[in-house]
Amino acid sequence: MTRLAAGLLLVLASTCGAQEARVDPLWAATLTGLDDKPVAMDRFRGRPLAVNFWARWCTPCRDEIPDFVRARAKYKTKGMEVVGIAIEDKTGPVAEFAKAYEMTYPVVLAGDQGIALMQAMGNKRAGLPFTVIVDRQGKVVASKLGPMKMPEIEAAFEAATR
């Protein structure tokens, strides 16, 4: 890992407390897919994963989505996956948004349980956007409350796919 990447991960970890971030609540959750069917989040266990909590009305969320799309395409061959968890409860508008923003990664809706899930995963403020990056073993390698820039995303994806 380069010095820059290591420095970015240190910044990411201190921004939201990667040591405090937990992924176990995610594995226990069943959210709603864009097809209105339940999605057991446990299905993503065992692979490098970026979990990005967002909402359509959140400007910083909208700003970082294209970078997550590009980073996923770049790191997909290393097994990296991104899951967008919308803090919303109506699939129609979220599906339209996901299509308009060319969100090529899985998008699910958290509805009423979204805030509680974010808090259980380490986001005590319940702010958006909130991202947790885990490696294949389920260890949190980075987390951040606030928008991530491409260099931060790439550094976290590198750490997760090692």
C-alpha cells in the first residue's frame, strides 16, 4: 500500500471511527430490493464490500455516487462489491433515481430500519452519506460519515481487496 493510501485510510478511520464501526448488524438485516422483494444482506458476506447509506435528497450523496460506480467497475475483478442502502421507503422513486444515476451496483431500501441500522453500524449521528468498507473476512477497514472522494474510495477498496 502506498503512503498516500495508508494516510487516507488513517483519515477515514478517524473520521467516523472504523474501530467503532460494526458490520454484524448488516448481516442480520433484511432490506427491500428495487423489485420490492426482501434482500437478506447476509448474501454479501465473504466478499469485499462497500456499504453506502444515502438518500435522493442528500446532495453530498448524489455527488459521490458516480465515484462509487467508477470504483466498483475498476475493482470488480478483485471481487469488490458496492451496496447502496437508500434511507427511503418507496421503491419506485429510488429505482428511477438509480437508473438516472447509472447505479450499476445493488441498491436496496432500508425504510424505517435505516437510521437504526446506520447507528448500529457506528454512525451515532445518523448523518448521510455514511460508508463502511469491509474486507472478505468481514473486518471493517474504513468508515466515513460524509462524502468520500475517489482517492479515499480507491484507498479503502485497495485495503478491502488485499
